[in-house]
Amino acid sequence: DVKVTQSSRYLVKRTGEKVFLECVQDMDHENMFWYRQDPGLGLRLIYFSYDVKMKEKGDIPEGYSVSREKKERFSLILESASTNQTSMYLCASSLSGLSTDTQYFGPGTRLTVL
Amino acid sequence: KQEVTQIPAALSVPEGENLVLNCSFTDSAIYNLQWFRQDPGKGLTSLLLIQSSQREQTSGRLNASLDKSSGRSTLYIAASQPGDSATYLCAVMNRDDKIIFGKGTRLHILP
């Protein structure tokens, strides 16, 4: 079974803090993704990575950066957290980049920025 | 336990035709339903989001409907183009914040 884990289920940070959200997958998947999920807006893609050290912007990359130093780990970074980044963050991975590849999601991190 | 089914699994239509993709779900107590497209090498792109209180949403050539009582949603694509070729995913968000995806419909538009 594919396992995607996220470092925290719940996180509370203050405005201006630097925040790291970590995601690890154990199935040697090529592609990894970060989404945020908001009521009324659904799931939106922030960034994705198709290989180590490679990254691509998604639909809403502003205010975020990512890091993929190892194949199994994909980090989402909020350089200076703001209240509008309060959200549920979901990480996903897929075997390759085929459009038929299933994306496997982690349990999510609910981030609150005060 | 919520289950989401998409029919057909694959579809090929000539360019210019209108088409309908179907999605059904077993538990009608959903918060919203979202349609995505998935392209090779990229993440999911959100197409349309329908809240549980809404019956349809439109964006350009796309129209999505929701019939919560019967557990069904359709995605209508008008005047299909080769660029519409992708996998289309339906996902429901339950009231416990869990998102359940269907397996998708692979759409191929023939030039």
C-alpha cells in the first residue's frame, strides 16, 4: 500500500513566521504535489515536482515555495505566514506523470495562522 | 462509506462534438463536489466546484450539474477540442473534510 505521510495534522503559527510542511511517500513515486483545500474553493494546486530538485508552479504558488532534495520528500514552505494561508494542506504523490496515474493523498495538515 | 464512480472509464469522440461525463456517489451528505482534469506530468486542475446547495456551475464550454438526492453529477463539455483530451476526475468532499475521488474518465478528442 502506498503511504503518504505529513509531518503534522494540526499546526498553529503566528503571522510572519516561517512554516515548513513536510510530506514523505514510501513508494518511490516520481511526482509529488501540494494542494490547499478551502471551503467554497475546493482543492487547488500550489506546486508540484516531477523529479528531485525539479518544481513547477501550480495554480496558486504566491506566498509559497517548495523543496525536493530527496525523491521521497517534498516540503512546502511559507516564508512569512499570513492569515489568508490558514487552510488545510494536502500532499499527494503519483508514480509518474501519466494522466491516468492515481494520486495518493496524505491525511492533511490543518494550518491556522494567527 | 462514500464511494464515487465515474462512467465511462474512457471515451473517444470526434472534435466538435458535445459530450457528457458522469459521476455518481453513494452518500448524498456531501459538502461539495469538484471536477478536475489531470494532464500528463501535472497536478490536478480544478474545473468546477459545486456546493451542496447548488445545482450547477458553468465556466466557458463546461457545465457541471449536481443532483444530490440521486447522488449524481454530470460534466458537459460543449464543442470539444483536441486540447480537452485529458483524464477528468470527480471528487466529493464529505462533511468530515475527507475528499473521495472517482477513478476518472480518460477523454480523447479525435482531430
